[in-house]
Amino acid sequence: MSDLLDGVLAKVRPTSLERKKIEEVAEAVLSKIEELAGANGVECRVMMVGAAARNTWLAGDHDLDIFIGVPVGSDLNVALNLAREVAPQHEERYAEHAYVHARVGGFELDMVPCYLVDDASQIMSAVDRTPFHNRYVSSRIGGMEDEVLLLKQFMKGVNVYGSELKVGGFSGYLAEILVIRYRSFLGVLEGACLWRPGEVIDLEGHSALAHRDPLVVTDPVDPRRNVAAALSLDNMFRFAAAARSFLNLPLQEYFFPLPAEPLTDEELIGWLKRRKSTIILAEFRAPDQVEDVIFPQLRKAEQAVLNLFERNGFSTLRSDVDLHGDVSDGAGLVRMVFELEVGRLPEVRKHVGPFIWDAKNVERFVSRHPEPISGPYVEDGRAVVEVARKYTTAIELLKSQMTGLSMGKHLSQEMHRGYKIYLGRELVQVRDEEFRRFLARYFSAREEICRSPQEKQSQ
């Protein structure tokens, strides 16, 4: 085991050259902001936060977070203007308020204004809490940085890393808190094997609110907050299952799985033949919004289509959604895949009405179906008619109802500008490699839930 973990660390621990480079870039940015602040008479405190500040960043993850703190009551725009001057070539992004994103010296740099509050309970916005996180972790993580690196890479390898809404996984801060709680990477895995829904971790024993999330990790600096609020139930137990499997049979592939290769036309057609289901793809231009805005609407759109199929008698086997391409340059595409057990239903459908003793409603029911194919008749005490089905194919149903579905403001606007629907072998027309990789992952759908006895014996 130790040799395996040493090998992983050799790949994920930043080199001395990487460390030197990030220190140089960070020092240059910090100095420039402080210089500009002094020249403009701006009272502020500039600090590097996040994984880079705590030496828990993975090799190759060239992200820098610089916070510009101003006193409570000051104008955050003063700090924002400093960030704009430091990086004239920048992009302004928005979370709870504006911040500056730029690329400096080969690093992705976020410069974020915040308020210098005395206590995390006094925060004006979520970012004001971050400096407290930085101090808390920095004071406790010493000597365990490599354990965090192992845990982050393992989470990446089993596809549960990232608290953004697209992923619904573990944040970097949550990974650090888990290492502080369990003292090592293997300790976290062993602890996760025992997790059950509603598991509570409270390092400071100061939780001030009850949470109903699958995993509750009380923020050490804010007793009202659950650090694991973004974590989905499925990802919580994907991680727990992978942890158990790894402990039973440690393999490097958990950390570095082979990436999915784009499906060839022949492979795609082979999957369609093997499954013999009805697969429908809906595709339209993605709005120019950040992923955390798009993905809640995308999941809402997915559910709207699933509900449409369900209401009309089409049973869905599985579905998935994704965002492909660069949204910022107008090339992003929303893609929703729906797999139905059957794509065509009989012309006739049964419509069950009220109980026979409910005379008034029975009369209304019968009057609404004056020319049924069969009926009315009594079944299980209810009035029943058999009527012609308006839509006999799922593709016909979706095409006719697509623009009337509730999909969220930004997605609806783009969908109304135009969309495409593909059925079955028509998916071959979509040549995009990103989409073909998405389909490869969809069709294979294999996760490390457990290792079979045969697998163990073969190793």
C-alpha cells in the first residue's frame, strides 16, 4: 500500500519548480495590489487563500485566489477597481458580487473583494467567510498536506470532486476538513465505509442548526453552515463504495482512471443494437451564463421532459444532461439524452375515471368522452373508457411539446430560438468528440461499487 501511495504522490505533489513559480506570481500580484492601494489611499488587506495558500493544491492545478479585504462599511468597488488595474486584460465574473478573473504568468487568477469582518457570524456575503477557512485549516493541516493531496486525487479519480452544481461533490475545503477529522487519507476512507445518510461531523462541537443533508459537516468557523451541503446522496455513497473497494483491493486506477474515448460510429451503432431501447437527444445553444446558473436549469429541463414522458405513458430507463463547448464564445451546447424502454405505444389507452358512486363526477367523465373506442365500463369500482392516444411515439410527443415545457429563464430563451432532436441512429450525425465521450460514459456506466471475489483472485 505505501509504495502505491508514494507513487501517486510522486504524480500529484507539485514540483519545487511549480511551487517556486506560484510563489513568484502570488508575490507579484500581492505586491502590485498593495502598491496600488497605497498610491490611491485605499485601506485594505490583501491575502492569498485557498489550496495554494495551504500547500494542498494538486500538481497542474494552476489556480490562485487573492482576496482584497476592505473594512465593513467600505465600498467593495474600491477593491474591485484595484483588481481591474492589476490585470487590465480580465473577465469580470459574478458570484454574490463581482470579482475579477484573469490569466497571469500561466495561472488562473481570481481576485475577490471581501469585507474584513471580526467573526464569521458577521459575514456580509459567503466570500467573507473564506479568510476564516484559510486560517482554520492552515493552523491544523501542517504535516498532513500529502494526505489531502491523496484524498483530492482519489475523489477526482472516482468522479466526486467539486462542489459546483454540475458535480454535486466534495469541495477542496471539505476534503481538508475530513483529513483533519480522520487524520489521514486512509483514515478518511475507513471512516467513509461506516457512513450512513445523515452522518454528522462537527469538529468544534458547536452546530447551531439542524440539517437534513446526506452528510452534515458543521463548518468549524460558522456553526450555522453545512460544509457538505452541495454533496449529493449518490456522490456521498459513490465515494464510500469506492473507499471500501480500494481498501479491499488497492489499485492506482482509482486515482488515475483511463479517460473515456470518443465512441466511433461503429461503437455507437453497436450500443444502440445491443440495448434495443429508444434513445432521444435534445440539443440547443447554451446561454452565456456560468455553469452554476445553467446546471440547475438544465436539471429542471431534464425533469420537465421526464414528467412529460411519464404523463403520456412512456417509461424512461435512464437520462442524463451535459454542457459541451465554450459558452463564453457562443459555441456552447446543451445536450439532454433520454432513454426509453419503448418509443412507440398502442393507439388506444385506458383512462380511469371516478368511483361509480360519485354520480356527478361520473356523469362529467362520461360526457367528456362521448365517442370512446371502448367503454365506459366498470373496473375496480371506477368508470373506465378506452380512448385514442394523441401521441403514439415519444419523438412526436417531445417535438410537439418541447417549447411549452418549463426549463428555467435562460434555457427557455435559448431553446425558443431553435433546437434539434435526434432519434436512435440519428445520433451518429453528431460528430462532436465531447458528446461522443459523454455517450461512452453513459453507456458503460460502471463505477467502483465493489470488487468481486474473482477480481480479487486475479490480482
